[in-house]
Amino acid sequence: MTPIFLPHTTLDAIGVVEGTLPKFAIGRDRLRALRDRAMAEGAHVLLLAWPSMEWVLLAVEVPSGVVIEDAQQLIPNLLANPTALEHMRSESRKGQHLSWLSLTRPAATQH
């Protein structure tokens, strides 16, 4: 099942709908602090939500020299790794709602 990819600013909008989503309101400030720390360390952050209500705050570290202007640019790379997405979803069921992912460049092959 493919998740919905939301910008990290969704965490700021959750306060507007807290009354209807009390599950998300719990720990909101902690999540914002984690998001802010991840961004300060150079990670790009997305919120992934599955239709079954599992969700993950995903911090993605990109290789040095790679310039990403918007975390949405990472979505094709994430979709190309269904095993990682399923692992994040499985962990979210266990209460682990923060995932770090380091993208790496493939090693150069010499012929």
C-alpha cells in the first residue's frame, strides 16, 4: 500500500484540527522538535501517512554534493524502495513514528 507524502509543515497545521484528530495532537510538540532537529542537521523531512492511519515522520539525509530544494523531489526515490516503505509502516504499528533514511550514491564502477 502506497503512503501519502505530506510536507513537514503539515505538523504545523495539525493544531488547527486537533479537536478532530486527538491521536495526532499527542506528542505534536515533540514531533515538531524532532523535525526541527533533523532539518537543522541537514535532513529533508516528510510526513508519510497510509490510508490505514499508520504514519511516519521521515527524515532523509542525502549524499554530500546533492542539492534538494524540496523534499517532494525525494518521493520517486522512496517509491522505488517498497521494502523500506513497508518497514517504516510496520514500525509505525509498533509506535515508532520517526524514521531516518540515508540515501547513498552507488559506488562508481571501474571497467
